[in-house]
Amino acid sequence: EGITSYLSKTIHDFMNLFSHKKEPEEFFLLDAIISSKRLVSVFSKEKIIFLNRQDINVKMVGYQSELIQALLIVINNSIDAAREQGVSAVINIDIKELNNNVHINIEDNGGGISEEILKDVFNPYFTTKHESQGTGLGLYILKMIIEKSMSGSIEIFNKNSGVNCEMIIPKNLGDIEIV
């Protein structure tokens, strides 16, 4: 029942993604990451290894469900890329707090993205997958969530044997004082 309730809330939140009526809430970043990992483990048949290095348990004021959606987009893309490479996905999530912002780096081992298409990955309907497997909207929606809804920035670049997705998000998007 917990997963069904959560998914229902996520669908509702997604439908209201750019609504001006939504209210920021206080939450711990680690809780959003744990929720994302739990959802991935429910739907993924393969074992995914997460190597987390959280320096601090950052408290935020913002849109937790939207952050979870953003994390799910990145994580699921990483899983797909690893599968295409024929390897088990290894996803590293690093968190840093700097100047009232949270820096979330998600690095995978999925082989990277060709440099000539890297500049296009955030364009709507751009996909490298067969059309039956992808719409080309995931990274576009990710960019909209991070930049428009959460007033942050996002960059994707190749690093080591995969892709690094760096999201920089303000710690406080509301009028609530973080204690």
C-alpha cells in the first residue's frame, strides 16, 4: 500500500509540476535519495549498487517529490545505459552543501554519451533509444524541474567510465527558516 500511495502522490505532484499553487516543504535530502533508491529497487530486476558518500544530512525547503522525480530520471537513465553496455549499474551519489546551495553529483558507469550529441540531450524529444523504449522527454523534464521549478542548474558531462549529472539547487525555496 505504501508504494501505491507514494506513486499516486507522485503522479498528482507531476501533474501539478509547474502549478503556482504548490507550497515548499521542509525535508531532508537524504530522505529524498532513500525514497528514490527504494522506488528503483521495486521496479528494477537487476541489482543496482549505490555507493553513497553523504558528508552531511542536508535539510532543505523545496519540493521533495519533484526532487525525487529528478533523481529517478537520472538513475533510470544510468540503469538503461549500463544495461546497454552489458554491465551492472554502479551509481555514485555525492552531496555537498556550499553557499546555501546543495550540489548533487550522480555518476554512473554506463559508458558515457557521445560528445557530438551531449549538447542535445536536454532538447525535447531527443533520444538515442529506439522509439518503443523512450520518448526523449526524460532529460528535458529533468532540466525543467531543476531549473524552472527549483531555481537550480544542471549539467551533464562524461567522466571516467560514464556520465556525471551535477545538479545545484538552492537549499531554501520557501519562506520557512531552516533550523
